[in-house]
Amino acid sequence: MSISFTASRISRLKRDITEIQNQINNDKIKAGKALSKIKQLQKELRMNPSSPDSSSKTKQIKKLNEEAAKLAASQEELSKQLSAKNAELRQQPAKDQKKD
């Protein structure tokens, strides 16, 4: 492989890794906010279980739990992608050295 092709490939891999890491961090923040909101709503329900908006709060909790589950699945998939990209990046210089 030519040096310029290899350099651009390494650059692309590093950029992809950075984007995946940023997405993982953003998803962690979103999941944390969702879990915090769930705890808040559960606390409000325990303090006043017969309030008129308890049904609404229950629906919100269910929706937030679904969102948290989706974010967890996304985290798992992104972690797999990150591992694959890191492995590919580690192999890149080894490929170049074999061809020299």
C-alpha cells in the first residue's frame, strides 16, 4: 500500500474512533439523565401515590425505561464497533511493516 493511502486510512480510523467515543459519552450522559428522572418520578409517586397525574408519571417512567434500554443496547453496539476499529488501527502499521 502506498504511504498516502495508509496515512489516510489511519486518519479515517482515528476519526471514526473519536466519533464513536463521543457518541458513547453522549449516550452515557443521556442514560444518566433518564435514570435520574426515573428516580425523581418514582420518588414523587411514593410521596403522593393518589395524585391525579400518577398515571402520567407512570407512563413517563415506562417511556424513560425504554429509552434507557435503547441507550444500553446502543452502548453495547458502539463498544463492539470501537473494539473493531481499535483492532483495525493496531493492525494497520503491522501490515505496512510486512510489506516493506
